[in-house]
Amino acid sequence: MGQTGQMDAATQGLQVYIVGGAVRDQLLNLPAGDRDWVVVGASPETMAARGFLPVGGDFPVFLHPVTREEYALARTERKSGRGYKGFTFYTGIDVTLEDDLQRRDLTVNAIAQAPDGQLIDPLRGQDDIRNKVLRHVGQAFNEDPVRLLRLARFAARFHDFSIADETLRLARQLVDDGEVDTLVPERVWQEVAKGLRAGQPGRMFDVLRSTGALERVMPDLVYTDQITAELACAVASDLSLPVCFALLCRHSAQPAAVGAHIRAPSECQDYARLLPMIVQGLGLNPGVAPNPYLSPQERLDLMERCDALRKPDRFLELIAATTCIALDSNSVATDRLPELQAWERRVTAIRSIDAGAIASRHVGNPQAIKQAMREARLEVLERLL
């Protein structure tokens, strides 16, 4: 393990440790991300006197005066109500590092590193990293429903890790006890969005489904094994978050309603609403080969329904999504890239039509302008055939 860096003037004399994901990822030889720091034995007044800027709400968190990294005072927590906000926090100077690590969700996230590189691992998280196991820290796991979402999301990111049987039992208890019903939509979306960008997004929804949580947090979602394969393809193809969300929702009766329920961004809801139109328009139904012989009228109708002329990038991203749609239970359509390039040429050609020149020939006659524009677009598409 490398050094975590020398103490600076602001932290000199404080007991500071890097905790959580940065330590875990270093042990896994993964790229370094943001570092989270814990300060032991200090008070808010001590931090403020050293120039740290307080930003925490429920408990003291401070921004370093130079690096702007977050430093949280070591704390314990006690269940005081339902839901993930139903906790009382204590951040006295007598709280130890081990106390702070005991309140974390998974053992792999409960390892600390001192400035000299020494690891503090009272919960044997390193063993679980070596054995590739996601394991809860303690029985308090089933008091916070966010931990179930995080477990599912980490399962998607570390898809070669198993989940300990007892951890899954506690996750199911969160559902059975109704704790998962207290999750606010915005928090669900935050974790879903991260899960959709993980290495194997489908595993997040498999975990939620197996624990009974999926129908509680996303009641309108219809999730199938086919979507698992399509999401894996989307991530491997580096498709955007809105595209991944559209693929996630495409078997649901009301795809946009899935996004509305968890307060997904409007862009994601629009993608979810439009993808079924494109799938139908291209004839991409399960067990049926795609139809590459759409007429110019059919191509233009599809582009107009999806507002491709005003929002070409969105339309082409959705066309790209169809390259990941499984045509049957054993294959994924990966040979549609030439068709994607063809759609790019069609959209570019239609948008290059000189609408001003057409309008000047039919001044004062909006209906004639509209008809002439459509004829010009069809002519362009016919030439591209």
C-alpha cells in the first residue's frame, strides 16, 4: 500500500484517516476516486479554528480550507425512527475510529488508512475483498433501507463478488418490515443512476428483485432477463445514462411513468417514452428479424414522431440503443452499426434542406410550405436509398 500523503498545516496534530471507497478501490487496484476523511477526537470548534468550512446538515462535515475534500467527525448512530433519516448521531470527541467503522454498511467499505499507510481493519474487510464477498457490517444493516440499494448497486459494480447469505436475509427483512417503503424517490434514483453505469447493471435489479424490493421501489417497472443482457451491451458500448434508462424501462407498460415515480430527470423520461416507438417503427420485436426495407415515408414518419429534426442527437442515441436489443433469447443485435450510420446520413441530409428557400416560394401559404417541405424530405430519403 502506498502512502496517503503527508499531513498539512490544517490537519497537523489531528487524527485523520481515509475511509471507505478510496481504501477499498486501492486494495482492488482500481482507479482512485474521491477520498473521504474521518477525523477522530476533534470538535466542530477545533475544525472551524483550523479554517475548515462546515457543510454538514445532520452531522458535522467540513471542507478542507485548501483541497476542499470532505472531512467528517467520527460518529456513532442510533435508530430513532423509521426510514433512512430515522437516526440520531453522536459526534463527541470520545468516539473512536472503530466506533465509526462499526456504523458502515459493508465490510469492504469499513477499512481505514492512516497517513503513514497503515490499515485499520477491525471488521476484516480485507478478507472479504480477497474472497470477493459483499458482507454487512452488523445487525444494524437492516435498520437503513438505503443500505439495500447500495448493496444492489455494489453488486452491479463488483459483479464477480458474491453476497453473503446472512446479508441477503437482512436485506429481505428490510423489505418485510416495510423499511424499504420509506425511501424517498430522489434517493432511489440516485442509486439507480449509479447502478446503470456499473459494469453489470442488470445485477442491481436482480438483487432488488430477489429481495422483493424492486416492486416496492419501482412498482411500474417490468424487468426481464432480456433487459439484463441489453443493459450489459449498453454499458460495454458506452451508451449514455438516458439510453440505459430507456432500455431498463422498455418492457414496462408506461415507461415514462417508471421515471416519474423515482423522479428521474426529464431527459431520461423522454428517452424511455420514445424508445418503444423506435423499436416498433424498426420492427424490432422479439423473435422477429429487423426490417431494413422501410419506405421513405415510414422513415420520415418515424423521425417526425420522435422529433428527430429538432433533437437529432437524442434520436440517433435511441437508434444506437437498438443495437443492444436482443432479437431472441440467445443473441444480441450487434450487426446494426451500418444501419445506425445510415440513419445518421438521413438525419443530416434532411436537416440540410434549405427551408428558407422553400418558404420563399410559398409566401403566405403555410399549408403549401408544409407540403413542399415534406416532399423535399421524401425526395432526399429516396435518393439515399
